[in-house]
Amino acid sequence: MVALAAHEDIESILALVKDPEIPVLSIADLGIIRRIEEGEDGRVAVVITPTYSGCPATEVIEADIADMLKLHGVSDFEIRSEISPAWTTDWITAEGRRKLEEYGIAPPASKGKAALLGHEGVICPQCKSTNTDRVSEFGSTACKAQYKCLDCLEPFDYFKCV
Amino acid sequence: MTDNDMLFDYLLRLGDNSLILGQRLAEWCGHAPMLEEDLALTNIGLDLLGQARMFLSYAGEVEGKGRDEDRLAYFRDTKDWRNLLLLEQPNGDFAATMARQFFFDSFQYLQFEALARSSDERLAGIAAKSLKETTYHRRHSTDWIIRLGDGTDESHEKMQRAIDAIWGYLPEMFDMDAVDDAMVADGIGVDVTALRTAWDGYVNDVLAEATLIRPEDSWSVRGSRDGKHSEHLGYILAEMQFLPRAYPDAKW
């Protein structure tokens, strides 16, 4: 049971690490922590996965995880990155989706494949209208597209499905 | 060539395609016709750069001579590069950039889709991840081909001219040499000739919707698999490799 408690500790420490580009989300909300492994010698391995291949936040996130673990007295650890299975927006938690919407970013509308094929019903995070239009497939970060609401006229970011 | 040499060469082809096109797209930064496109082209370039890093890191490990992704990107000369000639062609105007992008996106989408089933797990993982990004790239360039082709007289004319100018660089995508054959035989690589029908189908549909004419297959240029490139690659490398070559031990 000691190991389990320690595992939960690591999890709660990691929950304090924010996404550097969308700081309302923790990396746990984003679903990029794949596993926490604890060896019998007490060494901790944190396995994460990148969101996009070229996402510049990935290296910052690794450094932030290391800093946060050290800050909480965990010194014997390694951080590994795995690309398979590939990250999907389906791994963003319900809590993460709620935080995104409150922050003014429309959360991914539907499960991966349908959205990839372009069948999206993007909801305006301001007025909740579905009468929205895509301005551009690409936005301020790799994971976002630009939309506008045709009812309240607000432009907004949309977290793309992948 | 040993099996290992062939896998190394194959991974270079994949990585170099992504890296050189990504580098070309980065040239648009601050110059695109509108802000949204400036963001789009650089975002796509960044995806490609990320893909290149994964392919080249793996290539370096396969080679086993201690070369990492940076060593491969910054310390190879033109004859050692394996990217398609298409991808090193200059950006030209926006229509030329979109023509190059559309034909390659349509190819890379099918290539990654097939590579995601590779018997090489690491390669399959990179392809599966990259395919998600390429899906958006293809959708973006497809939208522009239709919008410009089926747009004003001027946009139509420029789009058609761009397609005609690049057409002869496309057959190289579907070439197979001894390395490709060996990779297919091992279940690692893709038989690109088998992608041709699907590529033709997609491209023909989009060109028809864009009211553009598919050019005749009257000329073709090739050579990348043997390291024979157009003069443009040298200029790309001169710019891309300058800093690490001038200051080889520089660290951030």
C-alpha cells in the first residue's frame, strides 16, 4: 500500500504542471501523461507523449515536470517520451474540456475520425451557438484552429480534433 | 548495401522530405498574403520539422555511427540528401507554393497511411502520429487549390500555370529503386506504385472541382534517390546549415 500512496503522490505533483501554451490546463487534463512507473528501488519513470510532432511546448513540459518533481523532493526519476499510440484529443479529460471552454477555447467537438474528415459542429465558447464558421485551419499554436461565431460575432480559438 | 544501410537510406528519404519542405515553408514566415496563412504555413512547417526529427533520430540510431538528428540535418552536403526534387523547388508565388504542397500532401497522406502498417514498429508509430497532421495539411492545400482554381480569372490562370510548371517533378514520387524494393520485401516500406491509383483519384477530383486541367505527362525530372539534386538544394542548405557549420560547438 505504501507504493500506491507514493504513486498517488507523483500523480498529484504532476497535476500541478501546467501546459505552457494553455496555462489553464494541467498536463494531466491534456492527457499527455501515459504512465507512472515505480521501480522497486523507488526510482520513478514518468512516461509522456507529445501532442503534435513539432510542438515546441514538449521540451518545456519535460523541463517543467523535472522542476516540479525536484521541488517536491523527488530526485530519482526519469522522463521518457513515447509516440505510440499517438496522442488523441479524446484523451483530454472532462475537467480539461470544461476548463478550455471557460477560458474561451472551444474544446474538440467530436471523436477523432469524424472531425478529421471535416464533419464538425463547433460550439461558440461565448454564446454556445452552433452557428460558427472556420476562419483558418491553423491558429496560434499547432493544436488550434481559428473560428468565428456568426451569432455573437466573437472570433475564438478551437482545439482541433486529432 | 546491407539491410541496415538500406533502412538508413529509406529513413533519410522520409526525414529529408519533411525537413526540406518544412524549411521552404518557414521562408514564408512574415511574407504570406495574409496573417492566417502566415500562421498556417509556419504551423505546417513545424509539423514537418517535428516529423523530420523523428525520422532522422531513428536514421542516426540505425546507422550506428553516433550521428544524431542535428548532425544529419546540418552536416550533410547536397549529394547525401534524399528529399524529392519537388520539395526543394522555390516557393515562387502563393499558387506555386500551394501546387507543390497539394501534390505532396496528397502523396504523403497515402504514404503515411501505408507506413502506419509497417512491420517496423517505430516507423509505424512515427507514421501513425504524422498522418494525423498530414490530414490537416491536405485539407488546407485542397481548399486553396479549389478556391484559387475556381476563383477569379487571374487566380485560375496563376494556379493552372503553377500546376503546369511543377508537373514533371511529380513522377519521382512514384519511383521505386533497390532500396524501396528491399524495404517492401521486408514489410517495412511502402510500394509507392500501389498508391498511384488512389493519388490519381483524389487529385483528379480536386482538380475537376477547381476547374483546373490536369497537364499531360510530357516531361519528368528525377535523381534524388541517387543524391542528384537541382541547384536549389545547395542554397537551402547554405542558409539552413550556416550557423552550426560556422560555430560547430555552439549550444543554446
